[in-house]
Amino acid sequence: MSAPETKGKIFDGKVLRRILKQVAPYRRRFLWTGVLVVLLAGLSWVRPYLIRVALDDHIAVGDGPGLLRIFLMVVGLIVVEALLQFWQTYWANWVAQSVTLDLRAALFRHVTRFRLKYFDQTPVGQLVTRHISDIDGIADVFSNGLLNAVGDILRLVVVIGAMLWIDPVLTIIVLLPIPVLLVATRIFQKAIKTAFVSVRNEVARINVFVQEHVTGMNIIQAFGREAAEREKFAVHNAAHRAANIRSIWAFSIFFPVVEMLSATSVALLLWLGVDGVANGDLTLGVVLQFILYVFMLYRPIRQLADRFNVLQMGIVNANRVFHLLDLDERMPEPSGASAPSNSEPLKGHIVFEDVWFAYTDEDWVLKGVSFEVQAGQRVAFVGATGAGKSSIINLLSRLYEFQKGRITIDGDDIRTIPLDRLRASIGVVLQDVFLFTGSLKDNITLYDPNIPHERVEEAVDAVGVRDLVDQLPGGLAYDVKERGVMLSTGQRQLIAFVRAYAQQPGILILDEATSSIDPESEQLIQAATERLTQGRTSVLVAHRLSTIRDADRILCLDAGEVVEQGTHDELLAAKGAYHRLFELQFDA
Ligand SMILES: Nc1ncnc2c1ncn2[C@@H]1O[C@H](COP(=O)(O)OP(=O)(O)OP(=O)(O)O)[C@@H](O)[C@H]1O
Ligand SMILES: [Mg+2]
């Protein structure tokens, strides 16, 4: 995995500051939430105080009206506290959700600019985890972690202050178990942190596993690997449970310990209090007030451990998310100076000059490929599987970067043409057509509002797939991921033709599907190819040589090198590589 998985110190100032930066647009609300937190903590001493007053000054002397007054004050206080609490919770979560929204949008925007090479090397599940649970963890810092931790600490200070003010000696005695509690909390916090980090890591692993196996389910089932894969899954699943149980274990020890310690404090208090009340040093009200304070003390201490974990997990998650945000995996764009400023569509005079290309290191996939396509010409590539045909196409739309040589379109180095101009000029029909969740029409326009509905209808007719569309329930509105009619490889490629036609590109790139296609689709594809390439610069990769008989030029590719080129007739006459391919296909 490329991102740091477990790093993250609690007070990693740099990361914490960057997390806080996310809140900048919501500064006002966040500050108000902070004010509410301070107010709530500041009020925490009042209720026990009022109860003492009720007990000592009114109940003890049978002062009915006075007691009612105090009672009303307590009710009023409870209402005020409840209101403050409501707004604090509401706003804290509002800020947290807004930060989630922004971060997710920023991350997705960032990642969609990455070059394909990055996605070749990154498990999808990992990116899903970054977008979903990691960002949720950061949001928790705002909804649950930071301000509440501050509130808890303030509450401690206020309550201890109030106790010291009333009776310092009693306070110190009551606080005797606190150092033990602090040590216990520290141990707990460490245990829980390790457990949480492994829980998150296991969740990420399960994400990756499920995603890959759902995608590859056909292979798993076809090869009867279900049982074996289930066993592998069981391992991840068990690791996830074990990690969770470790955290539960820590909680189940820690909470009783806290209970015991708070009981000890109360016991100490009662023991001293009884004496104090008996010899008149203390009143019953004071003892009760102290007991209430003791409960108020232990709760924030217990919660603090939890809050620190939320903070810590937020930092661990933020580390991963920021790591991804800082990653610059974009395709290098021409800098302002070298970029030709015009944004006209390219006409498509394509020249490859001694192009060398490898997906990784020096595993050359293309070894010095040179060729030229005049604007408006139809050029076709043929060759064995793995020869590098699709790779040439990938370079043309700059989905990947080549290492050596030069590619020019209309005389401009392809690296100096802005990516959006380049890609707007090129229509592609890829070898494997991916359809997104949504209607057929959305898959054709890819939600481009500049493509009017009429153009889509026109494209459907032009490509010759009217019958196919009409037979789908709902026609163009048909949801392609809906259960029921699935589209075959051939049909999907036809949809890609419609997509390319609707775009009306200057240059057409067509990578014919390898897998066998039913004769009907094949005929449709052939006809569509002819119509689409008419008068347009076209680069075709053909697996069925019948498709390219009348191409202006055919290039034979073998292991990354152009070994032959010419027209169909010339190449057949030459009795070389093309002739062999031709015989293989038509004699079989
Ligand atoms: N994304 C990738 N990362 C690494 N290597 C790749 C990648 N895509 C293709 N290759 C490798 O590059 C070589 C050429 O692949 P390419 O897809 O260009 O072949 P092709 O001629 O289109 O084959 P086919 O007829 O099967 O479509 C192959 O050896 C392949 O293993
Ligand atoms: Mg290919």
C-alpha cells in the first residue's frame, strides 16, 4: 500500500493544523460551537450548588417558598443547558458534515485528474476507503473529538475549582484515586489506539477484497474457486473481528475500573462526610454537592480517553487523505508558454517519430514506432495479441506517457497540446467498453449538456443500432445496470460507437473488441466503422481483417515494432506478416 497506514501521533501539529484549515469556510459556526462548549462547561458547577442550597438553606429549615424558587431555578437551568447542548451538538455535526462534503469533493476532483498508470497500480478498494471511511474519521474530529475534549478539560477545571473553593482538604482526599485513574486511562488509550488502527486497516482490506472479488466473480465461479476465496475472506473477516474484540476488551476493563475508582472517591467522601456532619464541620448539602461533583469529574475523564482516540484516528485518517491529496499523479500539462493558444479542434495529421514506450520501467511495449497519418486518412493496425496496438491508441489520447521519441498532431508536439483540447478532438471506441450506472442515453452523452437529445437520436440511426435500442425496455432511458437484459460485448461496443458519433470528433480512434462477437453485431460494427470513419482521420485497430480492407494504409505490428505497411492489396502481394494473418483468419 502506498499510503501510510498506521502513522499518526496524537499531537502531530502539522496535520492537526491542516485538519483545522478545513473548517475555515465555516469558521463562524465553529467558533460559536466553541463558545457553547465553554458556556456549558462554565455552568457545570451550578446545579450541584443549587441542590446544596435547597437542602441546607430551605429543606433543613422547612422554607417552602424558598425551596420552590430553587426548584424553578434548577428547572430553568436544565432547560438552558439542554438548549445549549442541542445547538452545540447540532452545529458541531453540521460543521463536520460540511467538512466531509468539501474533503470528499476535493479528493474526488483530485483523483479524477490522475493518470491511468496510477490506477493500474492502486487497488480500487483502497481509493474507496479513502473517500468513505477515512474522511468520516476526519469529520469525527469536528463532531466528536476536538471541541468536546476541550469541553471535558474545562469541565474538569471548573468542577475541581468549585470543590477547592468549598473545601480544599476534602477535595484533595476525594481526588486521591485520580492519579490511578490517569494511569489507567493512559494504558487504556494506548490499547484502544492499537486496536482501532488495526480495525481500520482490516476494514480497508475487506473493502479491497470484496471489491476485487465482486468484479472478478465470473472468473471465480468459472474456475470453481468459490470455496478457496471464501476461506481467504474468512481470514480477513476473522482479523477484523479480532481487532474489534481487542478494542472491546479494553473498554470492558476500563469502564469497571473507572466505576471502582469513582466508588472509592464516593466512599472516602461518605466516610469523612459522616464525621464532618456529626461534629458540625460539614452540612449534608455540602456532602451531596461533593458527591455530585465526583460523578461530574469521572465522566469527562472517562470520556477524554475516547475523545483522544477520535482525535488520533482523525489524524491517522487525515494523514492518509492528505497524502493522497498531496500526490501529484496528473498527466503533465503544457505550461502556458509552450501551449499553442488556439482551441480549434485538431484536424488530425498524426506523426509518430521513433516512439518508445513502456508501462513500467524498461519493459518496452513499443520499440521505435514511426508512422504518419494524413488528415482525413484511415489507418489500421493489425498484429498478434500483445503486439502493442492498444498501447499506440493509449498514447494518442495521452492516457499514458511515452518515454522516447515524438508524437505530433497537426505539427504540434502532443505534449504541448492542452489535454482538454486534445481529448475533445479525439473520439474513442475502446476495446473494453465500460458502462456506468444510469440510462443508456447518459452512457452515450456521459452527461455532457452540449449534446442535445436529437444528436443522440441521430447517432443511434447513423450507427445503425435503432433496432437494438428499440428492443430494450424504455429505449434510450434503459438503465444499463438494471437486472434483466445485459448488453453483450458487441452491443456495448456499438453503444461506444454511438458515444463517439454523438461527440462528432475530428479524429476517431477505434479499438475493436477482441472477444468473439455475434455475426449480427459484427456486421453492424463493420457498417458503423465505415460510416464513422468517412472523411475523418481514423486510427483503427482491427481484429477482423474484413473491417479494414479498404483502409488507406495498414500497419503490421509485431512485438512493439512496425514490421510492414501498405494497402491491403500491397500487403497481400508481399506475402509477409499480413498475408499470414489473413490466411489464418480466412482459411480457418
Ligand atoms: N496497463 C498496463 N500496464 C502494464 N502493462 C500493460 C498495460 N497494458 C498493456 N500492457 C502490456 O503491454 C503489451 C502490449 O499490450 P497492448 O494492450 O498494447 O496489446 P494489443 O496489441 O492491444 O493486444 P490485443 O490484441 O490483445 O488487444 C502487453 O505485453 C501487455 O502486457
Ligand atoms: Mg488491445
